Amino acid sequence: QGMPALALRNRAEFGYTSATADPSIAKVLDALRSRQGESGAFAQWQNPNQTSDFSSVYATHFLVEAKERGIAVPGDLLKRAIEYTTELAGRETENLEGERLRAYAVYVLTRSGVVTSQYLTSVQKSVEGSYEGKWKNDVLAAYLAASYKLLKQERKAQQLAKELKLGVLTDADTDYANYYDPLIRDSVVLYILARHFPDRLAKLDGDAVLSLVGPIGKGTYNTLSSAYTILALDALAQLASEQPSGQLSITELLDNGQKRPVVLPANLVPSVKFAPDISKLLIGSTGPLRAFYQTTQS
């Protein structure tokens, strides 16, 4: 509940405001407080002694994201979370799943302002030595690329970012024990590209983004993948709002051939009604990014 509330609190076009989202965020902060153990790790449930490493990194990501978005995050809660995430980043692992979690931890730490060069080197050395031919399609490559970018190591960042593509995993790659499936992987990649590599994002065609939201249309998503997807689409929307302004237009074409422009509200996702007696809708966009539309009849 926390990540979507963070992303949507400033998206009035979806019916959210800070007044509706902030109480949800406050509840999440209270829950995290009650589930943080002495080490700084977080538990999934009420018992703070049964901690989860993935949940701990995800919760720390939430805290960092919330602070960046102007939420008053308790300093001691974040400090202890960062301490445990730092421990995870330096922990040696014996499988790709462990290195993926380390890469996530490194990214979150780097976002929080920690200099993570030694952890980055360690993770990349490990995956290059043991998982050659596989790790570059894993989401960990996106986390490493973004971390290098934040640390101003531009060459290494671009080397990894140029190979990031959507739709490279199949359902057979789903690993719920380690919180991983194609939608989680692709939504994080889109989030990383939109946030840290906007120049690379232009190389993704509209069909690639459609492949991302395809599982949502089929209902094959869960609380985690939907939260990551909302973060990704919010980052994409933020990038779109920073681009040179384009002109989105909708025109009703009548049966007699006449054209009737539809007046659109001035926001990122305008919603309007169209007349029932038209023969066609003409939809156009002059913006630099692909535009998407949805029509609903009832």
C-alpha cells in the first residue's frame, strides 16, 4: 500500500491527493516501526525477530523514496534500516538470487547517499565470474547501472544500460520464493531507465511498454509487481512532463464528414466523454514520447 500511495499522492488525475494518500503512508511508517528488529531489519509480520532480507531492502527503498518525496520519515527508523542494508550489501552469497538482492541493496544505499563503490565492484566481479551470459538479463544489471550512474561512473553505467531491454523473461523465470517474475523485472528496468537513463528510454518502442502492462490487463500481477509497476509508470510520467510540450488532440468525426475538436483538460492523463453519434475518433500527439489512449463504452 505504501509505494502506490507515494507515487499517486501528486497524481490528481487519478483522484488522489496528499490528503488521501498521506494517512496510508503514515500507517505504513507505523507498521515499519513495529516490525523493525534491533539489527535494523524488518519482519513481514508482527514478530520483529523473524526478519526478511528482501522485505528489509524493499522497506528501506520505501523510506528513501518517501524522504525524497517530502514525507517526514523518522530519522532513527531510516538510520537503522540503512545500517542493515549496508550489512546486506557486503554479505557474500552463493547464488544469483543472493547477488540480485545485494545489487538492490547497493542501489538503495547509493540513492540514500552512501558511497558504494566497493560493494558495486564486489557484486559485478561475482556475477561476471559465476553467471556469465545470464546476469545481464537479470534485474541486478539495472540496479548496478543506476548505482554507477549515481556515483558518476558514466562509462560503466552506460555499458550496462545500453543492454537493458523489456520482455526478455518468460513465465518460466518466475521465482516467488525470491520475489521475482517478468513483471517485477520489467517494471524495475523501466523505473531505472526513466529515472536515471532518459536518453536510453527513447530507444524503447511503444510495444515494449505495452508488453509491460500486458500482464496487468490479464490480471497476472500481485501487490509487489503492481507497486513496482506504478513506480515505473510514475517515473515515465514524470519524464514525460519534463519533455518539450507536445500537443495531444482528439477530434470527433461525424457521419457527414465534419470534424469536431474535443476540449481536453490540461493534465498528463486527460479524461473526456465523446458523443455517441460519431463515426470515428481521431487521436493525435506531437510529443516526443509515445502516447497511449484508452476508450471505454458503457
